[in-house]
Amino acid sequence: MNPFRVSLRSSWAFGGALLVLGASSPAVPAPGAEISATAATAAIAAIPASAEGADGPCLRFETQAGPIVLQLARAAAPRAVAALERLAGGPILNLDLLPVPGAASATGYFDGLSFDYARPRLELRLPARVPAAAFVVPAELDAAALGFDRELVRDAGEAMDLMQMELLPALKHPSGERVATPTLEAWAKRFNADHDPAFLVGKSRKELLEAVGYRFQPGLASLPATRGAVALVPVSPTEARLTLAILVADHPVRTGRWVVVGRVVSGLDIAEEIAARPLAEPARKDFRPLAPVAIDHARLLTECRGAGQGG
């Protein structure tokens, strides 16, 4: 069992509690013990932000449909990848954030999970294991690495589209991908005074995303949300749940909003086939598979060469 410490604290289109897995002593809190937010913040900071390169370890999923191999990118999201590595090695935690009896020595977080969200020609997702709200990490995104500081609003027409379709809705309908900020409120007040969005012309995509709550970090090798990318599902512009989404098509709207933690290096065709399977209730558009495909076993591989071959 790996040593760990658990801490808990309560395109242009934009379209709870925290469990921190650090690398300190193998201590777990006793049921009912108070766990501080300060300790959680310190534990996150303790995970190294530097990375040796974009290439990280591989995570091999042995699914009921065949193997899918992900290569994690430490340079893109070092803290998220560190958390995923620790989860992959186990143990599974129960509702009291204690190891599940009999499973801690042999089972990792992903073992037994089923892909519970499948959108044909778009994505395939794994759920967050209970207690789901606990597995959250800071969103690691670098605007400069994605070129967002160089993408500018070109004219008043584009500015009007952005204001009416993206910025104002963030005030009325905040979500996991956009929230109101003082900057956005000031922009809305200015626009409502004369309905002229010209002041947005020349602003960068970085500035626009910051206006709806994103906070970028320099020095990361952030990756785009393209076909084969593996991303974390956001819970807010600044946090993401350790819920993996495999993109089976380019999704530029998510670039810079969803933290990409790696890529599929083998088995993308299997992911596409799973995503295209029948849904339980298509009319509801909840994209719940009729027969979810499970991960029988997940293995973390330090050497990715040949990871897609054999068992």
C-alpha cells in the first residue's frame, strides 16, 4: 500500500470538499476527527509543480471491451497527475475516508468502475467513486501555452456575440464552467448602459475567460481538448473533479476550460466503440449507457513502450 495522507476541506464559445493525496506519512484521520482546510491547502502545495517533461507514466485500463492505455502528462497538470497516480495505486476509500477492508492491498481507485456517460462521436466518461465530492483538484491551466493571450476579439460584431451569448449568461446562469466575477459585473453594467460592446474589441481570450472565473498559471504545458485527449470534468472554473473524460473527437470549446491530463496512446478505437453503444434512455439525453462497460483492472506503468500490447 502506498503511503499517503488524507486532508479534507469543506473556441471563443465558453462552452465541496477536497481530498488531497500527498506524499507524506501513511496517516489517515480517525472517524469524526476534524480535518482542516489549511492542512488541505498545504498538502496540495506540497505536490511538486515542476515536471521532467510532457511524457509521464501510462495508465492501462483492462476493460470488458479491450484494453485502453492513457499516457499521463506531468508537464501539463503535475498536481492532478500526481493525484491520479496515487489513486491508481489504491487504496479505495470509504465514506469515512478510510481504506476499504480487504481492498486496500490489491485494488486501486479505477478497478471496477464503469463508463457511465457515453456521447457518440464526442466523449466517454468514468464516474467519481464514492465519496465523489472528496476527489477534487485545482484546475491547472496555462493561457500562454494555449495561445489565449494572442487570440483577440476582432470587431464589434464578435464582441456583441460574446457579450450576449457567453458573458451575460454567466451572470444569470453560473455553472461549472463559468461564474460571475467583479470584472464581468463591471462589463455587464457598462454594456447595459448603452448596449455597445466595443470596449471588448482587442481583449484576449485569456481576459474573457478570467472574467468568467478562470485563473491561469504560467509554466505549464497545457494541452488542447482534441481527439484522444483525456481531461478532468470541471466543478468550477478553478477546480476539477478527478473524473476522467476520454474525447473521441476534437472539442475546441473545452480547450482552456477542461484540464487535459494526458492522451490515449492505445485503444482509442475501443473507446469510440464503447461511446457508440446504445443508451438506456436516449430521449432523456443523460447519455447513460444501456450496458455500461466496466474496468476489470487498472495498472500504472512507468514504461509506456509497448503498453498497448498484451496483458
